[in-house]
Amino acid sequence: QVQLVESGGGLVQPGGSLRLSCAASGSFFSFFAMGWHRQAPGKQREVVVHMSRSGTTVYADSVKGRFTISTENAKNTIYLQMNNLKPEDTAVYYCYVDAGPKIYWGQGTQVTVSS
């Protein structure tokens, strides 16, 4: 069983930055992949970034050049650095890990971009 605890969401003005954190209870070395999804009001959940264990990373076109995923293995923590935020980035953000054969999700953290 893997538990993911997210933090770092909040209200930010357009053009601002936030860093989301996702602390995992298990070791990163046992995970096949990890990443972040988001769900905006009235919309389907979408992939923000997916990173394989080898480090191959795929970002959604809408966040390329603005968002960056990183990990701190010593703390079993995944980060999502979000820069130049736009109102359309407003959503609940969920981290996940693929521990094979199951995918685990965080509880979600709200990000609101508004002036």
C-alpha cells in the first residue's frame, strides 16, 4: 500500500509561481512511473506530466516550458514547479505513482490562478 500526501496548492495571480509537493510512503525505486494530472471544473481529468523510472518525461503541450517535474529520492517526494501560471491552469492537481500492478493517487490540491 502506497500513500501520497500532497501540499503546496493555493491562490496565485497570473504570471505567478507555485510548487506542489507529493510525499510518498514507499520507495521511489519500486515505482515504474509517476506524474501529475489535473481536473478543472466541468472538465475531464488530464495528464500534466508523466515520468518513467528511466527518467523519460512527457509534458502536456499546454504546460511545456512552464512546468517542471522533479524528485527528491531521499525524501520520496515528487515536485511540480509551475511558473508563469495562467487562469486556465486553475484545477485540482493530483500526483500519482505506478507501483505495478496498481496506480496510487494523492488526495488532490487546489490551484487557483486569478487576479
